[in-house]
Amino acid sequence: MRVLVVAVCATLSSSIQAAGISGNSIDEITVFGSGNVLIGDPLTATEGYIYGNQLALRPLSRPAELLEFVPGLIATQHSGEGKGNQYFLRGFNLDHGTDLAIKVDGLPVNMPSHAHGQGYADLNFLIPELVDHMQYRKGPYYVEIGDFGTAASSEFVYADALEQGSLTLTAGQDNYRRAYAGNTVDLAQGKLTIAGALTNYAGPWQLDQALEKTNALLKYHQETATGQWSLSAAAYDNSWNATDQIPERAVLSGTLNRFGTIDNSDGGDTHRHSLAGQWQTLSDDVAVTLNAFTIDYALNLFSNFTYFLEDPVRGDQFEQAEQRRVYGFDASYARRLTLGSRDVRFTVGLQNRTDDIDLGLYKTERRKRYASTREDDVKQSLSSAYAFMDISISQRLRAVGGLRADHFSFDVDADLMANSGDGSDNLLSPKFSLIYAQSEKTEVFLSAGQGFHSNDARGTTITVDPVSGGPADSVDPLAKARSVEIGMRSAMIANTQLAVSLFSMTLDSELIYVGDAGATEALGASKRRGIELGALYAPNPWLLIDADLTLTKARLLDVGSADQIPNAVDKTASLGFIVNDLHKLSGGLRFRYLADAPLIEDGSVRSDATLLLNAQALYQFNPFWSLGLEVMNLLNQQDNDISYFYESQLATESSPVEDMHFHPAEPRSVRLTLRAHF
């Protein structure tokens, strides 16, 4: 099969290219084919477009690890598998998605003013078998990307129709079981896709994780004489028990197993149900698109990170709860023009997202509420307009300039009147890129732009700390990020792509995760500088080798010598091998390295580095049957997924202890998958 285009440094430009409206760009490189030139109309050297069949050839322990196709991005977990993942990229501890904008089939994943963390992005509802392609972009240089799209953005696009039906059964160690089924049938003038998956997993923990996850999708798609349209409905429900991070001192003393837990009633339940419609009309020179969606979402999350620090009798468990309704649309108009002898692409767009959220923070004992810390009713809306122009100045030089305008409004109704209030904020974000094609096989990029992440609406109106009763400082509604980047990508070497990028970003408000509070805290400004290197090599039609390395320096500004950002990893690297249909055998091998990182601002305490190796093999017996084998953590490394440093107190201790708290990476795990096509 023809697969694997551009894992490091290429992109397609969305609907405008679907309409055949292309700029003055160089052609594509197909690494499993005869071509050896570049692809698309990128703005930077760090864009990527990954096809679904490539995604299927990488071993995965959880859906969010598909994001690790973004070079330098690491997805980890510090709690139960039903919780959103932790992300690291470009010297950012992205927490659960604060500076990483994610979409699935046109719908936003990030949740602003979330009960657990700003920008919370839970990808557990993603069904990997349905992904047609994934597109990623780094930096705030794209006018169509708004809230949270500072460090990077990524979108998974589901197939409009499945080429064939399939049934997949997976079983593995620690009672891992998953069943998937999906098919597309003809209906009226279009195609109806029905798919779903059931997952159960106990996990390697002494506490049975009891994960029960259900995913389902119904999608109708129809081609028309001038374009296409689709309607889709998706449902996701999950419940689990959680083994949260544990204190290192208890493990070293032998009183707690590495896979043990302090509070065995931690865990949660969540759901996400959505309806969406997409419409597109195309001609030789014009592309018009409209996406509209509504999401019903809820989470009840029970955590205990400090054990018996606050309450030596009942313990410190708390519940973060929310119910949310989301409504929104995204519309764009793109047109190809000719100004004199220059080709021009002009695009304008309108966007809106409105969230109606009921939030609560409660003290609990074994998941039973006994006190309320705060309750809030939050209504917020982000309305946006953007425009950009892509001009071919000459056969070798392109310029792309744009402007984005955002209006953020919010209304917080808090149970403590002093923390109620409303307000708004406005932001204009200019973007500019210059692209020079040195040859048919080499491009150089210079980009500058401003983006933003929103802050929790409750943090903009707060005046009184609901726990201590003392005064509390509010934060700005919108935190600007300004960045500049210079990069190069080249296919000068046969069957090889190389990419290098230098970047610098200043962020007005750094959000960090506070382990003993289970929430994010807004600090002052920060700055990051770094270099990214990527390589993709296809020596023959069945083998692909890819590698990437990111080196970053991340620092807080105007805070003195204690300026290191907790959990800001300064080095990440990966090395992958993918075999594609070699004598009916396919598979992948993936090394992933996450360097040590400071855990407090003075850098005196650091986490340990993590090196994991995952492997996958797939044998295709015939067009209808295949058998797959996945081995996670092949070397059985006793590394940690995540580490924090803060005070906690065990039931046997009389006073708080500052200590490392960690969540271990899962040990070696083997999974076997039988797949039938029909």
C-alpha cells in the first residue's frame, strides 16, 4: 500500500487545497514511492501531515500517544487511564493541554475553565481505527488557530467512509480487553459509517483500575456536485479507579509497593457526547466551509495527593466536578486571486465557542461529599474573526500575512459573592511568514506571530481564597504568547527529509501544575528558546526510519535566580523504525526519551529521565485476516511517567514531609490483536 508521507516537516493547507487552490509551493516527497520532493504550502519547517495507515503502524498504549507523531511531543499519565493525559513539548509542561490546541474531526477537545485544569484535553474518546489523517503545527503562526494554540496545535480527521468493515479483538496482560467494530454502508445518496469500541483494563496496579470505556460514532457523509456535507454523532463514557502519584519515601522504606496506592477510593467517571455538521462547497477558485457543533460533557474526578496533610482523620481527598454544554461554529471563505503577475490566496473566517459550565470543588471521603469548597456557574464565550493572504512574490518567494481578532467574555456566578463577576477582554494577534524555496528540494522559513491561551474565568474574578478566606490575586483573561522561528527543510539527500528549526517564545502568564492542590497556578511571564532537529529516511519501499531531537531552555522572567519552570523538560528525543508490508509482515519499533527536569524553581530537585521502547508486529494472513502483537515497555524499564515535589503527610506521620511523588510507567505488557476485514 502507498503510505507514509511526511512525518517531520510537511502539511496540507485545509479546505483551500481541497478546492485545488494552491500557492507557489514545491511539490511533495513520498517516502514510500518514487518522488523525492517536498509537499504542500507550509508556513514553518515544523508542520506535519500523517496518514492513517502510518498511525496504525506505531505501538500505542493509549489513544493520546498518537500525538507523539508530533516530533518532540510526549504524552504521559499521572493517574488512572480515564483521566486526560499529561503533555510535554518545546520546554512546556503542557499539563493536560494548556498550550496545545487539539481538535478531532473539527470539534475542539480542550476545555477552558475546567474543573481540573485550564485547557484540559481528554483524548480517550478518540477511536484510532477511524483516523484518516492527523495534521500538526507548531507555534502561534496560524490565524485559524485560537485559544491554547501557542506551543502547537493538532487535529485528527476521521475518514468520511471506511474502505472496508473490520472487527478487532485485543487481549493482553493485566486483564486488558478491547473490542472494536466498524463499517460503512450506502444510504440514500451518501454513506453511513457506524463504529464503536469497548475497553476494559485492570492495569498493573495493586488497586484494580476497573476501567470501563465505551466509544461510539455515527457519521453520514454525502458528496454533492459542488462539494460535500456530513452529520455525525459521537458518544464516550468512562469510569475507573485511579492509582495517583505516590510518595517516594514510602516506596524506599518498603511500606508501599511501586504500583501501590495510598487512597484506594480515588478515580472518576466522565462522558462526552457530541453532534456536529460539516458543509463545504468547492470550485476552481473558491472554497467555503461551515462546521457547527454541540458537546455535552461531564466529569467527576476524585483525587488525594497529600493524603492526611489537611485532615488527619478523614484524609485529603477532594472531588472536582463539572457539567458542561458547548456550542460553536467555524466558517471560512477562501479565494484564489491574481494581482498583476502574482498568485494570491485570500482567506477570511469567523468562529465562536460558547461554554455553559456548572463547576464544583468538594471535600470527600471515599467519594462521599462532606463539605463544599466552592461552587460556580460559569458562562463564557470566545468570538473570533481572522483574515490572511498568501502571496507568491516570485517563483521562489512566498509571503503569508494575517490578523486574528478575539473577543472573550465571561460571567462567573460563585457561591461566595465576592468571587462573582463578569468581564471581557480583546486581543489582536498579527502573524507573518516568509518562505524561500532555495531549490525544488529545499525551503527556508521565517515566521513571527502572536497567540494566546485563556485563563480560567474563575481566576479573573476571584478576590477571596475560598479555602483560607484571605485575599487572592486575579489573573488576566487572555495571556499572550509572542514567538519567532527560523527553519529549513530539505530533501536534497535521496529518500531523506531533514528539518531544523530555531524558535523563541515569550509567554505573558505561565501556568504550572501544583501537585498538592490538584490544580494549575498562574505565575508570571516566561521565555523559551530552543532548537528542533528532525530526519526521515526511507532506504527502500518497505522501511521508514525517523528521528527527532529537541533542546530547549525555559525560564521564568523577573523572578531572580530561582527562575526554572517546574516540569519544563529541556531535552526530548525519539527514534522509530516502521516496516511496511514486507512478505506480509508490518510493524514498528519506537524509542522515546524524556530528559530529567526541575521540579522546583531553584532546580535543586529534579526528576529522573525516562527511556521507553515499544514494539509492534502485524502479520497479514490474507486480505481478510491479520494477527498483531504489541509489547509496551519492551525493556521493562522502571521509569516514571511523571514526578512532582511537594509536601504530603501519611497516616503514620505526625508532620508534613517534602518529598518526590511519582507515577510509575507501566511495566512490560504484551497485547495480542486479531483483526477481520469484511
